[in-house]
Amino acid sequence: MPDQATFGAVSQLWRYPASSLAGERLDAISVGTSTVDGDRLFGLVDASDGEIARPDRGPKWHKVPLIRTRLTEDRRLEVAVPGGDWLPAPDPESDRVVSGFLGFEASIRPYFRENAAPDYSGPLTVERYSRAPIHLLTTASLARLKALHPEGMPDPRRFRPNIVVDMDPVEGSFPETEWIGRKLAVGDLRLTVSEPCRRCGFTIIAQDGFDNDPGILRNLVRYNARNIGVYCTVDRPARVEVGAPMRFV
């Protein structure tokens, strides 16, 4: 495909106000030089020892991705367990409800004091990994995984992208994995594709609308060195909306 030609368009945009909890699907996101505005401001911990949630590691965390999150207009976090109401967090009541849902004493905590409400005086937690600015995934790669694993459901939520780009399937290819080092324009946003996104056990865990499925990760290991989607660095920050075109630059 030639440079300067549009070959895809944004179909989904996501941010994840609290790590490991369900993301928030938006019509537009603001992308800065280091992250999406409102992305990964909070963490969930085991209140008994401060262990941060790791759905890919232990069964006690497997229900965490079922907890919904959103940011209010004044940038306050709200969470909801399945069948429950939206509750402000961090807060003793939301901690009580989340703990009841998970079956052990858990607590939502900010990474930085400024992320929480002004009257919050509770403990902080720390990010468990160094995040890349942007995670981009194409529907072509999802189609390739579906072809390899027809009985599976490669829902984008398994992979927690910020930007999902709708593009035609590429026969036998997870295409964005081959773009390392290339530059992309997504609307006014300018990105450099920096590395493939290596996958963990989070991808197989059940979420709202799909079941636990080890075949998802098994096929990625076998056919794409455990990868799907790519991490990108930001060359020019911008606001991105659903429908924005994508091209090489």
C-alpha cells in the first residue's frame, strides 16, 4: 500500500481510568506526548498486603475486568460491579462493594494524590509496569486471529487498545506487527510504531459478553510470537475522534 494513501479509519477509542478494570469506550480521546488523557490513574490492590491486581497471574483477580469504570466531567473516578450502581472511588463504600464482589478486602487507590478528590487522604499505590503512550490495534489482526481460531471471540476488550483501526484483512498477516519503525497519521495525531504488543494471560479471561478462552493466547503464541497490536510513541499530540483516517507518513 503506498505512502500517503488512507487505508483505515478509527472504529473504537478507549481509555482505562483504573488499571486492570474494564475500560471506558469514548467518541474521542486527547492524546498527549506520554499518554491518553485520563488513562490509568488508579490501581486496585489487595488491602491486606498492598498487592496490585494481576488478572493474568492469580484466580483471585479474574473477576476484576468485569468491574466497569468511567471518569466524570470533573475527572472523578466512578466504578460499578456487575448489576450495581455507579459509585465514586476511591471511597469506603466503593471499596466495600468491590470487596464483596471479589470475595476479599480490596481497595482502589490513586497513583498520584492529584488523581483523587481533594478530600482524599488515603494511601497511594504504584504502577506495576511502565506503559507505552499509545496502544493501537487493527481489525485486520483481529480477523487474522478469528481465522486461526474460528470458535473464539477476539473482542478488542481482551487486548485493551487505546485506538482500534478498521482496515481490510491482510491474507496470512497480523499487519501492524510488521510496521515497527514506521510513522502513522491518525487524523491529526502523529505516531511512530515502536514495538509489538506482547500478550499475557489477561487475553484469555472472561469479560462481559465473552468467556474464558485459552485458545486466544495459544494461537498468538503459535502464529505471531505472542503478539497482537503495537505500541506507539507520540510525535505530535492531538485529539482523535472515531472515524479519523489512518495513513503512513
